[in-house]
Amino acid sequence: MRRLAPLAAVAGVVAFPGPAAADIRFEGRTSQGGYALLVAEDDGVPKRSLIRWRADCRRPGVRLEESTGFSRPLDLSTRRRFRDAGSYRDREGRFRVTYTVRMSGRKVASRRWAGRFRARAVVRRAGRVVDRCSVRGVRWRVVRPAR
């Protein structure tokens, strides 16, 4: 039985290869100067993305800065296009913020993707709406680094 243990360990490694080994990363910037990331399968179908953004609020001088990630299942995900939308909540101190976001993109070249992002945020304190923030028309571009 002891002689089979190393063989079983090797078989386990072969049967379950690391999922990130075949991922393709595209990195870039947004029109606001924030970070953007798109991760695709080895066949080119996007599976997750991340975008750093900021939005002006109705109160003068108040700005919201956030990072939003999108992951499977996306609303639309093909080799040439993807789209995802949804909402999520977050607590920031005494405030509860509800975000509604949408991100879309298309492949513009073999190593590049581009798209748009928009978001709305409703800031509440003790159940009452304190502020509303929004951003529209944020453009993003990502490129696959050369190896």
C-alpha cells in the first residue's frame, strides 16, 4: 500500500491541473486613469474582469472611489463580446451603499479589448438616503502583454 501512495499523488496532480494555467490576462487603464483587468479562458472567452472607478456625488465635493469585479456567470460572454450587469451592497463605516453597475466590452484586435462601464450608488445611513452618486461613459482598454 505504501508503494502506491507516490503514484496516487502524481495521478492526482495530472488529473487536476491548476485552473489559472490556461488563463489569458489583459491589463490596461480606464478613461479616468483607473486600473482595468480582463481574464479570459485559453479559447478567448472572458470569464472575469475588474475595474477601478470613481463617481461624483450630488453633495458638492463628495466623490466615491470603488473597485468592482465581475465574474462568471456573465450575462453575455463570447470570443468577441461580453456584458454583465448587477447590483451589490457594501458597508462603509456607518453608511450602507448599494451599487448598480454595468460593464460591456468587445475584442478590437487579437491582443486588445475595449469597452464601457457605468455605475450608480445610493448611500444610506440608518435607512435614509443620504446621497446618490453616478458615473457614465467610462471607457476602458486592455491589452495582452507581449511575452
